[in-house]
Amino acid sequence: MDFDEKIRAHLVSVWRESTGFFSIGGREGMLVLTDRRLAFIQKTKAKPAWWQAIRRRQAIGFMKSRYTMITHDGYDESNLLEDLENPKNVSLAFSDILEIYHEEKEWGSVLYMKYARDGKVEKHQYSIAQDWVKYPAKDALKFMKVDWMPFVEFVQERRGR
């Protein structure tokens, strides 16, 4: 990360699923959009109590406004830099993103992304979960309706740079 790179959007409780043919299950994490990258953080050093409070606050916020270009107190560029050291977390330069778009489904809003990473093309869909089931495996149960358009436009404007 560059010293002048700033977080522009930070979404928690994001459920990521691969859109491949034999894909099973998904992962919970955070989507963090900066001036120069899009990161999916599934392993964070943030405290569980912070995560739970922010997740609740975000859900209430989305019930009032569907706008996705939000940030949260208690997580800044230094936290992101620390989380990006974990190889399980994904950091994508805008030029790595081959395709990004969104769709409204009956059950929630979905962000679709196709990107090149480590010589392979990957396709994933991202949704913001509202409710979870934890047994037998953690899985998103109910999803939020959000406005992905500002998020998509931000990435598309910067992909060619």
C-alpha cells in the first residue's frame, strides 16, 4: 500500500462465493475499496467485538440507505496494511479486474467480479449477509438489498489507469 492510499469503501459481513461449475460454499469477509485496489479480507486482526458491533451498525444503515460507499470507525489504512500481509486475503489492482457488474435478485443484491490472479482467471459473486446459520457450517441465510452501482462505477473509472 502506498502512504497516500485511502480507504473509500469498507463493507463487512460480505459473503463471497465462486461462480465456477463445481463451487461449493463460500467465505465471509470484508470488501475494502481504496484509491488503488480492491481487497477481500477473510482473515482480519480486528477484534470479534468490533466486528459484531460494526456488522449490526452496517445492517441498520443499509435499512435506511442502500449506499455502499461507506467506511467504519475502528478500521483504517494501517489495519488494512496489516491484514494484507496474510496470504489468504486477496488484494487486486484495478487493472487485474476484468469484469465487474451487479444484479438485483429477489433475495438480495449481488456484485459479480471476474479477475486475473496468479495467472488464473477467477469469478466470484459478493453479497452482504444480514443473518447467518452456524451449524453444521457457517453459511449466509438472508441477504441485504444494497446499491452496488457507486462501488462498480468507482472501480470501472480506475481500471484503465
